Amino acid sequence: MFKVLVIAYYFPPLGLSGVQRTLKFTKYFKKYNWQPTVITTGKLRYFAHDEYLMKEAIDSGTTIIRTESINPNKKITVRMPSSFIMKFFGRVSKTLFIPDNKIFWSKRATRKAKKLLKKENFDAIFITGPPFSSMVSIVKLKEKFDIPIFIDYRDSWINNQFRFYPTPYHKYKHKKLEDSVLRKVDRITVVNRQIKENLLKTYKFLKFNDIDIIPHGYDPDDFDKVIPLPKENKKLIITHSGIFYEEITPKYLLKALKQLSKEKPQIAANIELRFIGHFKRENQKLVKRLKLESFVKELGYLNHLESVRQIISSDILWLMLPNTEKMKNVSPGKLFEYFGTKKPILASLPDGTAKNNIIEYGAVFLTSPNDITEIKNALIEIHNLYISDNLPTPNIEFVEKHNRIKLTEQLVKIFQFYLRAE
């Protein structure tokens, strides 16, 4: 077998969609004759842990090496902080640490990788970001060990939608670090075309063929393992899976449902909104203020398999992204898991990558992110189609393109093409 050393801060038992891309690659590497070893973090404070994903990582036979770092918050937290607190501390962190606050872990992970590379022969290193500090540290090993390095962008770096630059120096330093990394690595993968185009535009030394697009996806194995829950009543179930942060919020959907309950109470009474994940206090307060308690079911944080069970047991899945310029780059991982359900999607999206993807998916009801009347009218349309058993079906060919087994095969082909070329 070929051997690949994977550097991934976000890996089980941490949860949420950012973990799953790397986990699923490592899960299916062996199918294509590659043995992964993952260097990841030790125990730390985080609001989402998933023992099901941890078991999946262990069962796949992946070698996992944990690296502790200087971190005053090692205990597990069970509640996600408010949007205000997250934004405040995020900005403080981005002011103090360049490129990110994982630099201490990244340095220790690099020392661990160095020791490992001295003892074992690896054919490649694969680094996933964010955090981007791991790329900055690990690429320094390339010359010493004469090993190809592949990097994977789950999000943009300098054009990240949540990036904050308190001074021009901060942006200059980030760009200089990214430039340095990109000059050293052998191949680059990104999750969408917008990130690729931004990299090519910003760094003129990059060639078109230096960057491959491997989108997020869904694991068919997850869907094979679960049976839908029996329907308790005839209500239209609309479900959101994931977290709300920054301007990603349920308030416009909730206000649209409130408006619908006033104008067409018989339709509103037949709709149930379900929220999987940490539902922040500000959202709970909004539900109470709008008097929507009887319409909303808060399921809390679920492990990945139970989350899949809930979304396949729903009639409609809902997603929103705020109407900002930076959101044009974004393609949320949960959207591609939605695709795996083959369920219709109510999507409140701005123009950009996510909207383009969902149009190609086909089974979609599109609205502007914050147009309450438009969302309300979409709810009416969806309800009428639901009652008549005439909801749309997706483009199956498009869905199959995002099967994680096939996506892993694409990544392995990139590895092997480069090794053959060498």
C-alpha cells in the first residue's frame, strides 16, 4: 500500500460538517490502496463531539496520532456560545494570532510529523485547512524529507467569509504566508470553483492545472445504515441541520411562518419546523417572542447517524446563507449531505456557489435570504405541493457526482498522477 500522512486539526471525536470531509477521505483511502495516518488534536474545549464519527474513524483502520498543545480550555463544553460572544472572541483571536489561533498546535503537530517521517516512509502529506497555520508549519518539512505535499481548502484563506483584518498589516501578513505555502506545495484541491478562481486571480504564478476541484459530498454508507422514522402525523416537516453563527440565522424563516400563521392559519398549523444542532438562546427567545412554540421542535445536537436519520425522515430540508459578498465563495458541507437524501430543499440563498449547486440539484424552492414575504409564499407553494403529493425530485446524476467514495477516488488519482509524473 501507499502511505499518506494526513494533518487535520478537525477530526473525530470533534463533530460538525468540517470534520466529515477529512474523515470520509481517510475512511475510503484503503479502498484505493492508500493507508492513512492522521495527526490531529488531543482533548480540547469544543461545543460538538461525535462518538459515532469517532467509532467510524477507528473502524476504518486509520492510524490516529493525537497531539496536545498549549490550550487553557481542554475540558469539553456542551453549549455553543452566542453569536455576539463568538464574533467578539473571534475578532480578538484574529487580531492576536496570524494566521490563526491554532499555531501552537500546528508547531507541535509538525514536530510529531518530523519524528514520524524519520521512522517511516510516507508517499505523500495531505494537509486540510482551516486551520491554515498547519500548512505554514508542515510545508517546512518538504525539502528535508523530499516528500510531495498536497493541500486541501475546505474554505478560502484570505478571502474567507469570516476573516477579519484589524489592520492592513494583518492582511499583508496573511497574503504573504499563503503565497509562501502555495509556492512550496505540489498540488492544491478546493471545494468549489470560486475558491479556485480567487487563488488564480490573486497568485499569478499558479497555473490552472495546479488546482483541482473536489466538492463536499455525502457518504452513501450513512444512508444505508438508517431507517426513516415513522411519521407521527400528516404535518409537513421542514428540517434544518447545523449551527447558526454570524449572520446565518433562522429569524427570517421564523418570521415568515409567523406571518403565515396570521394570514393562513390552516396551512401554518400543518407545518412543523425542526432544528438539529445547538439552537442558541437568542433563537429560543425569538421563538417564544413570536409565540411559535407549537410550530417548532428543537432536537438539539445529535450524533451524525441520528442527524442523517432525522433529515431522511423530513419532507423538506432548509438552508440559508446571508446576502453578503463574501458568501459567494461558500458551499456548506451540510448542503451536500442534503443532496444525499434526495429530498426537496427550501434554500434562502444569495447569488453564488451554493445557489448554483442547488439549481443544478433541481428539487429546490429558492428565496432571497431575508425576504420574509418571499419565504412565506414559498412555504405556501411547498405545502400545496405536499398535500397533492407532487413535490419535485432531484437530478440523480448530479447527486451521484457527490458520492464520497467517488470523491475519494478523485483525490487518490491526483496523488497517483503526481507520483507517476515524478
